[in-house]
Amino acid sequence: MDTTQGRVHVLKEAWRRTEQFVLGLCIIGITLAILANVFAREVFGKTLAFTQEIGSLLLIIITFGGLSYAAELRRHINLSAVHDLLPVRTRRRLTRVINAVTAALMLGVTYIGGRYVVQIYSSGDVTSVLEIPMYLPLLVLPVGFFLTALRYLSALRAGGQEAVAAPEESAESARAQE
């Protein structure tokens, strides 16, 4: 493996681990917020107003931040009935087209998401309880879509090799690398 490929592999691995860490942290955060709210309600008879807000904000981060991670593991929704019936060479060509179109769409949505975040920033909207500026958690929209576009561009650059494997094979190879 030459040095450029080695660096790319190291960057991909760091990127994947960072995504795992952030997503795991967000899931733990939602869990703790819900547990704290249940405890407060059962013990003190009052709910914690901020827990629903925290849960909603973390769910936004998990949904749009996890998009790239799901794309890497090929765990996103896909319709593969026709794809699976095609010969391998045709499947690879179709996969390249799908990767290119999806990357282009993700870049388009990145632009739209960025404009939306700028609009929210300009409006000065804040969350109702914690008064967090709304643009902060919404920054994950353009970032998540951009990272997803990079995943598809990376798969496109690999020449369709990455996407031909079944989801189970991709997940197994990801686990084997850990």
C-alpha cells in the first residue's frame, strides 16, 4: 500500500471511529435524559422540562450525523431487486451511476441545508427551554449530507468495488477491521 492510500485509510478509519463515538455519545445522552426525567417524575412528581428538548436535539444529530455512517456500512434503505439480478459487471456499472447520482443529490441537499442553517442563524431562533441557538444543532444537516456525499464519492472512486458486497459482507468487513 503506497503512502497516499495509507493516509486515506487512516483518515477513513479516524472518521469512522469519530462517527461511532459521537453517535454513541448522543444515544447515551438521550438515554440519560429520559432516565433522569422518569426518575424526577416518579420521585419528585415533576418532569424536567429540558429533557424533551435535549432528546429532540440529539435525535437530529443522530439522524443526520448517522446518515454518513449508515452509508459507509451500506445499512441505508436501498432497493436491490433489479440490482441483484444483474451480472456482476453490469451491477458495478449501475453502482457507479447510483453512487454518482446519490453524491450529486447529497451535495445539492448540503447546499440547501447550509442555506437553511444560515436562515435560522439570521432569524435568531433559540430553543424554548434551554435557549440554545437553533442553528447550532442544525449545523449537523449540511455537515451530515456533505459527509454522506464524500462516502458516495469515495465508493465511486473505488470503482464500484465497495458497493457490490452485500450489506452483511460490508458489516462483517467493517467489524473485521476493528
